Amino acid sequence: MSDRSLTYSYLLEKYGLTLSWEQAAEELGVYWERIREKCRDGDIAAGKIGRKWVLTTKALADYIDYGYTRRQNVVPITKQTKHRKYVSL
């Protein structure tokens, strides 16, 4: 068994299929908001279902092992902005 599969096995046994921001932050030794930023920027593969983020143990294991997430069909989720209509006077 390679070290990479050991990371995933460890996280899967400890947390299950998904992690919270706080759990991922504990594993990386950073503040939970940094995990959210990395997911938003596409560094860690995570998705949104409605308003809820979903972070998988596989995505975090890939990030830990490779230093980045293997981005296969992963698009960073960007904040949507509302367009304002300007009226000339």
C-alpha cells in the first residue's frame, strides 16, 4: 500500500466520506477559513449543493498528498455578483 492510499484510508476511517471545514483545518493545521478559501479558489476540490459546501475525504487526501487537487472536470466556484442597472438622468 502506498503512502498516498494510507492518507485517504486514515481520513476515511477518522471522518467518513465528508469533512467539515474545522476537521479539514485540523488535519492541515490551519484556520478553517483558509480551507474555505482553498475550496473556493479550486485548490481543493469541493462542490456546493445549494448553499452547502461538500468537502470529501478523497479531495483532502489528494491535496495533502499532491499539494494540489487533481483537477479533472473541477471548476472553481466563484461568487456571483448582481448586476446593477444604471439609469441616466
